[in-house]
Amino acid sequence: MSGFFGIRLARHLKKMMKYMRYVFNDHFILVCVFLLGGLGFYYSQVLKTLPVNFVWGRPIVLILWLSLLQIGRIATLAEEADKVFILPKEPEMNSYLNRAMRYSFWLPLVVLGLMSGMSMPLVVVSTGWAFSTFIYFFVMLGILKASHLRLQKYELYQISSSQYNQWSMLWLATCLLAIGLSLYIMPLVGILIALVQFLSFYYILGKKEQQVSLDWEKMIKLEKNRMHRIYQFIHLFTDVPEISSSVKRRKFLDPFLAKIKKTTQNTYIYLYARSFLRGSEYSGLFIRLVLVCGVILFFLKEFWISMGVSVLFIYLIGFQLIPIYTQFDYMVMTQLYPVPNEQKKQAVSRLVSLLLFAAAVLFSLFVLIALPDVKEGLMIIAALVVEVVLFAKFYVPYRLKKMEV
């Protein structure tokens, strides 16, 4: 069964790699680099203002590390048909799930390494210890995460929710104890407690699993939920067949549609506006990106960082909205409309510019609230207006022309 998991894993990775080239495109990487650079600079400036032996440093790190340990679910790659066709192989499923745990361990470990490394300057300021103690904290967090995955494997068996909750609370309590003692007493103490936790979970839960059967329905449901979260993230960048967009009436938005005159010249602007307001694909993407950027701008106090973030998000929102151009290509009736194709392009440019102006207005409010200097806020607003005009006037027609090639 371990080999069977390998076959499924190869197929899964091939599928994910197909999507990753859309996710990690030049625009997303540029945004990530800029945001990380800006946040890193802001973080370093804040650290310089902290006093030696900063009291709140250790509690902040403790909460952060506990939160990071929640990242990552066991990837069983279970499918709906498994409860019928693989059920006779249940006695051999232990090797399958063990390999699933090993595979699921590496990505959270990388995240733990990066985030714990980023939090080490705060640990050094708060404790006065050397930066080399990072290796002790990293090993401790890795062991605690291994225990968490071991607990997730136990959840796949036919156990009551109260049993799982008891073990979850025990895991959380021992994690709190390990991280707390490592930060307040000695890093090596945390490793010892984490080892005791892992060995206890591995031995005791292994014995308990031998007394019960796998809950196939639960395993398949948990895997579906895990993959759905992944597809939701990928859906921000490209269409995912596994996620079907929903349509809602949203009667309260009808006044916006009523402002569009029912004339031949407005055929496509009406269709695109209706699709955006009542569909969940583009409206959800627009709202999520605006909210993310709004939260970031609200906490930024540096002029140049706020300028860069707001400009980049306006570009990112516009770039993600352009594919609405092909929204009705599958409909035969739209091919029969006596409407020139140029009107279709103008409708997309008009809709994108209106939405980007709306986003720019919201970003401007956050900038004016966050920045202490009003003149700097007005400069950012002017930059956003210029960007929206240039984007709608030049970039959208250029992209639409490339889409038709």
C-alpha cells in the first residue's frame, strides 16, 4: 500500500504542478517579494525601538509558534471509490497512512523554519540569547508538528469526537508547556518535552488504532475539505474545474444594473456587470483582494511601502478581472448578437476601470487613515488615479488583443 500511495502522490503532484505555474507567475512573485521586503523593513525598524529584555516578546512568540503548528493537514489523497475498492486492504492501510504522514510533514516544516527564523530577532531581543539557539527551537517545533500529524492520523479511525478532543487538548497543553519552558528556561527543555510527547503519542495512539477500524467516510470527507481549501487558493489565480462558481440573486444590487440603459450599445456592459454582481467568481476575488490590501494599508505607516502595496494591488486586481472577457464565449446566442466585437472590448475596459476606481477609493480611505502626513496620502491617491487610467486605456486593450491571438 505504500507503493500505491506513491502512485497517487505522483499523479497529485503532476496536477498541482500544472496549477502552480499559474499561481507563481511573475506578478504574484513580484507582489510577494515587495510585500516581504516592506514588512521585513518595517519589522526591523520596530525591533530597533524595543527595549532590552522586552517583556511581551516571549508571549508574542509563544502565540505565533502555537498558531504555526496548526498549519498543515495530513494528505491522505483518499477518493470516493476507496470505501468500496480499497476496503478489503484495510489491514494494510497503516503503511499507506504512515507514508501520507511523512509526505505531509515537509511543507509545514518549511513554513515553521521560515517563520520561526523570522521571529528569532524578537526572541533574541526578548531573551538575550544567541541567534544560534534557533536550531533548538526549530527541532522542537518539528517534533511537535510530527505529533500533530500523528494525532490527525488517529482522527481517521472510528473514534468519538470527545476522544479526539481530549487528545487534542493534551497535545495543545504539552505544546504550550514545551514552547513556554523553552522560551523562559532553556531551549533544550522544549526538545525533551516534545520528544516525550511524540513517543507517547506514537506508542499509545498506535495501540488504540489496533482496536478500531478506519472511518472511510470521515477520511474521504477530510481529504475533500483539504483539497477544497487548496483549490480555493488556486482559484484566485486561474479557473479550477473542481470549484464551480455559484450564482446568487442579490436583489439589493439591482439599482446598479438599473443605471445601465437597455440599448444595443450597452449589451455587453450589462452582461458583464450582471455576471460580476450576481456571480461569485470575480466578485469574490475582487472583495478578497480589496480586503487583504485594505488590512495591510491600515497597518502601514511608511509612505513608500504604502505607495508600492496600493499600486501593486490595483494592478493585481485589474489583471485578475481581465479574463471576464471570455465569460460568455461558450454561449451560442452571444455569437449571433448583431454587436461588433469592439464593443465587447470597450465593455470590459469600462467595467474594469469602474471596479479599479472603486478599489482605489477604498485604498485611499485606508491610506488617509493610516499615514500621519495628509500630503503623502494625497500623492498616493494621485498615483492610483493615474494607474487606473493608464491600465484601462492601454493595458486592458493590449491584454485583450493577446487573448484573441
